[in-house]
Amino acid sequence: MSILDRIQSPVDLRTLTQEELPAVAAGVRERMVDVISRTGGHFAPGLGVVELTIALHYVFNTPDDKLIWDVGHQGYPHKILTGRNEEFARIRAKGGPSGFLSRKESEYDVFGAGHAATSISAALGIATARDLNNDDFKVVAVIGDGSMTSGIAYEALNNAGHTDRDLIVVLNDNEMSISPNVGAIHKYLTGIITNPFYNRIRDEVKQFLQRSEGGLTGRLEQLVLKMEEGAKGFFTAGMLFEELGFRYVGPIDGHDLDTLVETLREVRKWDGPRLVHVITKKGKGFPLAEQNPVVWHGATPFDKISGEITKKKTATPAYTAAFGKGLVELGEQRSDVAVITAAMPSGTGTGTFGDTFPDRYFDVGIAEGHGVTFAAGLATEGIRPVVAIYSTFLQRAYDSIIHDVAIQKLPVVFAMDRGGLVGNDGPTHMGLYDIAYMLAVPNMVVTAPKDGAEMLALLRLGLEQDAPFALRYPRANVPAPVPALSEIPPVEFGTWEVLRTGRHTAMLAVGTMVMPALEAAQRLAAEGIDATVVNCRFMKPYDEQTLAWVAANHGAILTIEEGSVVNGFGTLMAAALEPHRHEHPIVHEILGVPDRIIQHASREEQLAECGLDVDSICERARAAAASLPIDMVRSTA
Ligand SMILES: Cc1ncc(C[n+]2csc(CCOP(=O)(O)OP(=O)(O)O)c2C)c(N)n1
């Protein structure tokens, strides 16, 4: 019986002796390596917090004491120890446990997340509710140093620090975001860890104060006592946090279970806001991940002995990679182009632009709102910024998009990667709302390419506009190889592309839905339903002329988009088709992602679930065609 078999919940963990805990850590690591090498998933973040997770559940009385993990991507050891070890084998698969934490999944998952820097705010809310309800439990937020680049964390510290709420923040500092961490706070934290002066002075002052206690009398004693608080504050490493009203403890070794347990036990007894600074190594225990935590942040299946990636090579690159490559070509052609990432150089494929043009590349940290307003500032001075942020994370910047970019009609290009269904990351990472939220913004051009070449043509065109320009592309591979930018023909602004001319039934497809629509049309042709397929690469402004032609010549129109059906392209077209209905009746079907939360599964499974696979498109097209008079539908040619 392995030690993990004895731990069905943290209650079992708490029956173990402190000496047994390292064996638990070894068991959790082994389990993580075994499962993730088969399933893929977040890897280095969880390996780095194995001891911290054990110590937290060992010292705190979870789930009565509330443990709130920031992002949740480091939550795999937490899952293993909170009764989900068996299901863990199906992590991120359809019907298996989520890759993040979810209130639906376990009472130990106190607050769901996926986006960074929400934990301190949520923890303060929970601590405040506890006090309003006269309850009695501890609240602990665990946040990474990468997430501490987000302004939200400081809004929460600011709010919490002037209260006397019983609240504990654990800062898990591994000096990494997904990529090496950036910014002044990062420098400050690194200073605490590495500066020998800080550590020496801190130890000396501590010793001096301890030695002096009871040894001084009269006014001198009073003076020292008065100075003590100030001296402690002055020489405490985490002065910033102390000044913000948090009692700072640390830095402590996050892989030393005894230190962790003893420190947390002590801190648990105190009251008021306090912050424990824990130093960990991302990827701890798997040497390849320790050496290269960027690559091993999220892993695809690998050989657990050699570390070799077992995933087969695909014929075409990911949109992300094609985008990154094209961006470098554009950077070579135009010295006024700058690129902004919010802590995602590798995820957005823009890192190569940064390597090539370091002066024109800006990693602003996990600070999407700031990144957009920073880009707006650049644009006022003639720089042409490309803001490359995943669709889901750009949600954070909506006010900046409207207030700082659109109202001032500044030429900022928004490259929205992961537009659409994102697969195994699940609900928190879905790029389903960008069409709706961008269409609502005046002055915004909203586009989606059908393939990689068109993506680059649109990017190039976007950089020529004097207005904000949004470009969305999916978490998928491009359908066909992408030529060099110089060989890609231009796209005419505001135009659609009629790819196939049929009779009576038309499919107006957006971005990723163009190829499936073409395939559906080919299948339907064999059944005698001859459909027109239009690539609606411009959602706004849309191609009024082509729409008028479609409306005049087709009785059944399907709009197809990989985005929410609520206020998306289909809704826009429903309104646009209205005046054309006077000429003849039009059946309009809106195909898109239904208005509900889509759970984690593969992207293909999600597309089928949402009725956006080729089979479903054929079915809806048949039904729409069937509602037309028979002589309008059946091709006799
Ligand atoms: C708003 C937002 N932007 C970007 C991301 C992508 N992301 C996931 S984890 C991560 C790094 C977080 O670093 P840290 O908090 O230090 O955790 P670590 O992975 O180092 O354990 C980033 C940028 C995100 N989850 N949320």
C-alpha cells in the first residue's frame, strides 16, 4: 500500500507524523509525473508546490479553513491530496477533473480560477463574510510571484492592509511567470532572496533585539522598545508588504517541510493580515523541468524517463507559430511596429519578435489592461502597436479597449489568439466572447481569417489602418502551410470572399468555420443541396454588397461562428438581413456556441457538442433547406 493510498483526504494527512511527510511529497511527485506524462497538463507549477500544499493541508484544518489557490494551475498536488487521486488519471479529459480548481468539483476548491491574481480579493471577501457571519476559520490565499505583476493583487492588498482582518497570503516565489518574471516588483522580490546585506542585517538586528530584551533599563529600555517596531520594520525584508499593513514573514524555504510546517503553525496563531514569503523551485524533482520551467510549465505527453515528447509532429504549424513568424517579417519591413505581450511570450508566439527586436518588444507582466493602455500611449506617438493577448485574457482589458483605444480611434492591432473553443483548459480559458465584445465597440474593425495566410494578410492590413483593428484566430493548426508574407496577396478592406456559389442555401462562415462549411457544402452537394459558402473575414465592417447578393439569391442562410451565439456575428447578420426580407422570405439559422458554460474536453469534442462540426452543419443546412419550397432547393443541374 503506497502512502498516497492512506490519504483519502487531508484528515488522513493530518494523522501522519511530521517525519512521514517527505514520503508523501515523494508519492505526490511520482503520481504527478506518471499521470501528466500520459495526459499532458500543467506540470512544473504543481511540482514546485508539493511541499507547500502538504504543509498547508497539514497545518490548516481544510476544508473548514479556506485555502484559495491563485490561477489554480498549480493545484494538481492539492487535487491528489483532497480525495481525487484516482480521478486524477483523467485530468482535463472530458468528464475527468478540471485542469484548474472548481467549486463544482470539490469542497476543498473554495474558489475557482484560471485567470491570474484573483486569490487575495476572493480571500478578503471570504474573510469579511466570515466576520459578518461570526464564523471562526482561517483564510489562506496562495499567489505566485508571476501573478503579483497584476494590478488586481495590489488592489486587494491595498484593501486588506488597512483592515485588521484575519487573513493569510502565501506568496509562492519561484522567480518565474510562465516565462521569467518581469518588472520592478520581481526585482524587489529577487532582492529579498539574493541580497546578502538584507539577510545579514536582518539576522543581526534580530539577534541584537533578542539579546537586548531585559538587559536594558529605564529610559534606554523605553527608547529601544519604541525603536524596536520601527527597526524591525526598517530591516524586515518585506518592507513593502509591511508598509501596506501586512505582517511579513520570510523568505522561507518552500521545499523544507519542517520549516514550512513550523512557520505556518506560528502564523496560523496570529491575527490580522500577514504574508508568508515562500521560495520554491518550479519543476522541483523533475530535473528537465527544473532546468527549463518555461517549456515544462504545461506539458504535452512525454516519456517519463527520457523526457522526450511523445506527441506526433503535425503537418502544419499552429496559428500561434505562424503568427509569430509573420510578425517578425513585418517587424523587418516596418521599424514602427512594436509588440506587447502580457506575460505570454511563448504562448502568443511573439517571443521570437522579442528576440529579434528587443527594443520594440514589451512584456508588461500579467497586466492586460495596462498593456492595452500602454499600447494606446505608444500609438499617440506614431508607433504601431500589436497587442497579442489571448481572447480570454483580453476580457480583463475591456475598459482600456473602449476608453483608451476606441474612443480616441487609436491604431492598435489586437491579435486575439485562442479565439473560440480552447479544449482541455475549459471554461475559464474559452475565447467565446471576443466577437460579441469587439462588435459592440465603435471604431473597432473586427476580423477573423480562414487560414494562416489570410491571418498574416489581415495583420499587415490592420497595421495600415488608422483605427483599432481586431484579429482573432484559434487554438488550432493552420489548415494549409503559410507562405512568406511577401508572397501572400493583399486582402481588400471590408470584403468577404465567395468560395463556392450554390443555389438557395448560403453559409456565411467566420474564421475557423469556413473550412468545415466548405466540407459540409461538398457533402450536401452529393445530396442535391447546392450551397454557397462565403468567407466572412470582416465581421465589422461587413461586406454589404456581398450580403445583398446573398440575400437576393438565397432563401436559407446559415451564419456559422466559433463564438457565443449571444450578440455575435449571427445576431449582427439577423439585423442586417432584416431589410432584405421584404423581397422574399429568408430562413436564417444562427450556428454558434450555445449560451452556457462549455466544460473541458478536446476542441473537437467541444465543436461537436456545440453543433459546429461538419455533421452538425450539414444537419442544420438540410433542415433550413427543407423549410424552403422544394423547387427552390433541389438542384437539377
Ligand atoms: C489574466 C491572466 N493572464 C495570463 C494568464 C496565463 N498564465 C497562467 S499561469 C501564468 C504564470 C503565473 O505565474 P505565477 O503566479 O508565478 O505561478 P507559477 O506558474 O510560477 O507557479 C500565466 C501568465 C492567466 N492565467 N491569467
